[in-house]
Amino acid sequence: VSEIADEVEGGAKLSSSLSKYPDAFSDFYVNMVRSGEESGKLNQVFTFLADYLDRQYALTSKTKNALIYPAFVIGIFFVVMSWGFGWSSGG
């Protein structure tokens, strides 16, 4: 973040500084910032991106939580099945 701030203070565009860190900032994010710079509505773009990231996090979290129970049931199923086969083949 400090490197990005230094570049922007040195006169670089924020979008070009962000694009140097693709692991942290996706193409979508960089292009939205670029459009905000060009339109003069960077504040609105950041508000949109904050809402977008919140919605994306909520969706990811709900998806993970929805998959926990089925994964648990399937895991228990395999444990019980392997335990049952272990008993039946041993005697």
C-alpha cells in the first residue's frame, strides 16, 4: 500500500499503480478505478467497489456455510461404510 501511495504521490495514476499488483487487485477492480479516474467519479466508484466486495464476501461465506453440513454428512457416511466393511470382512 505504501508503494502505491508513493507512486500516486509521484504523479502516477492510481489505476496503473494498482495494476502492478494483480494478486491483490483484479482486472475488474483496476478497470473500475480507471473508469472512475477518467469520469471524475472516483468516489462513487470506490463506494460501488466497497458494496461489491461486501456482497461478494457475503455470497462466498453463505456458500461455504451451506456446504459444511453436506460435507460432514458425506464424511460420516464414508466413515460408517468403511467401519462396517471392516467388521463384515473380519469375521
